[in-house]
Amino acid sequence: MNAIEVNKIRKVYNQRDVALDGVSFTIKEGESVVILGHNGSGKSTLFRTLTGFEEPTEGSVTLLGREVDPGKRRHLRETRKKVGMVFQAFGLIDNVSVFQNVLFGALGQVKFAPATYSLFASDALRTRAMECLDRVGLAHLSERRADRLSGGQKQRIAIARMLMQDPEIILADEPIASLDPKAGREVMDLLAEIAAERNITLLMILHQIPIAKRYADRFIALKNGEVYADGEVSVIDEDFETALFGNSGPKEEPPSDETPQPIEQEARKL
């Protein structure tokens, strides 16, 4: 079964700025895939489309057999329940505890948001939160405030929060861009191990080719909003890197008419 199906996605801003132009691909359950491309190639727009933060001008996205339709909020919430997201900026709530941040990962599974507050959470949710913290190696920091963590620790907590969803797909948008090399390797090792042991589909945006080749089985390269190449990471060489990255200067993607909200705000809608 395909975990992700992208069918001829086209996204146009302001009726003239084309961010994605006929992008199509499928990703099977359990695959680890990296999206490559220069700034402005369409990577971020693609991820926002996959998660329903952006509505495509044309085409469709299907996750786990359900079409992503931003216009149907209840349907979208159901689709997102099994899609875990990891971001460069972590998305933690700084002034609450690590434990509380992880509990918030269960927002999509309860009827009322207060059920995820540490004072009111069920024994089952509390146990799961500690299990998720233990899996990322930070159970001993459960009572520490999130703003007192290092960058690597914050990303591990973000992964623990994501595990509370019991995801079948992980979308990781530059998960190590703000980390030092050692912390970045530890985070990537953790993501890869979790995906492998649970047969989770892992789709990542990464800039570093060596990291991509180490942690992904397959790559999809975007250039000028189109799929430039799609294949095994083993075929990436210097000539390919030059062709993909070396012939265009950096540029920003056109801004969306609707800026995606912070993850804690979006989580409350799940």
C-alpha cells in the first residue's frame, strides 16, 4: 500500500507565481525518503500541501488512503491524526514542563483539550507520555521546563510528543538545521531507528547530501517546482549535486496567502 500519493500537484500564488508545477510521486509504507532542492524549488510548499496547510491550485494529495482536503476540517483532522510532524523550530511551549509538552501530542485523540493537561490526564495517557520520553532517552527531564533544554534535547522532546500520536507517517522539515553536528546525528539516528522499528513512513526535507545518503533509501529532487529526479540515494554524485544546486542562486518561495499557524495552535484543532 502507498502511504503517500501526490498526483499532479500545481500551486500558484497571486495568479502568476508557480511554486509547484505538476508534481507527482508515490511513497510506499515504511519507506525513508528525502526531498532535495535549492531554496525556492518548492520543498516547503510541498510539505505545507501534504499537511493541508496549503490547498493545491490543481491536483490531489492522499495520505494513508485518505485525500487531504483543507476545506473539510473534520476530515483533515482525521487524516492528520496518524501524521507526525517534526520541525526545525521544535514547536515546544517553553513555559511548561517537558512532560506537559509530550502530553499535548495526544490532543488529536481526546474529546476535550483539558484531558491532555497534566493535572487531568488519565493514568493511561500519563504512562504513554513517560514511555515516549523514555524512548527518546529523556524521561529523567520530565519535570524540567522546555526553555531550559538544549537544542538537541528540545528536538528529542518534539519527537516524543510526535510519538504520542502513534503515527504511521513522519514528516520532518529540516529537523537538524538548527542543531550542531553531534546533536544532529543523534536526532537523525533516533528518527531512523524509530521509523525502522515501527515501520513508519519517513519523509524528510534535508539540505546536507551526506546526511540524506546516510538516512534515506530514496530521494526526490525538486527544481523550479518540478520533479527533477527520483531514485535511490546511492546514485547521487558531484555532477548531480552541481546540476541540482550549482546553477541557480538562492531565492525565497512566494509567500502564502495564509501563513501556517504555530504547531501548538494547529494541534488544538486536531
